[in-house]
Amino acid sequence: MHHTTYYAYGFRIPYTHPDGLESVLRALREKGSQIDYFIASDMVFLVTECAEVEPGEFKVITPRSFERHERTAWDRTLREAADRLGLTECPEPGWLLVPDLS
């Protein structure tokens, strides 16, 4: 069993096969967008900024961690990816802390 925790900026989306995600995200990456996804415990997350925190490691999160000038561009990229995936309703992007025990 693999244990990790993801710290990321984005939102959860309905399950989408990785092949479909890759084809949509590849087109955005070719335009220079920083966009990715991860799957944790059968949940799919569309993200821009993402870090894995393995067992025995830690990440310091300060108030300044949330004050990122890139957020406007990240929000725009996430919405564009969701639109291209045909997702009409998505939550507001935010900072996620997602444990994965898969």
C-alpha cells in the first residue's frame, strides 16, 4: 500500500479517465499553462501547483503560502481545462490537502 499526501491548488472533478485528461491537458501545456491532475483514493483533482508529501516528510505552510500572485492565471487555466473537459459546474479553486492511502 502506498501512502502519500498531496498539497495542491485546484479542485476535485468527476472521475475522468487519465487518457482523456492527458489529451486535454497536453493542449494547454503546449500553450504554456501549468496544469496537471492527480488521482487519490479514486478521486480526481485538477491542479496547477502540486507537491507530494511522503510519510516521514513535512511541508511548512505559512500565511504567505496562500498569497500567490499566480492565482489569477491558475484560476483561468483551471476553468479553461474544466470547460475543455465538458465540466459545466466546478467548485471554486482552492488549496487542497489530500491524503492518499492507495
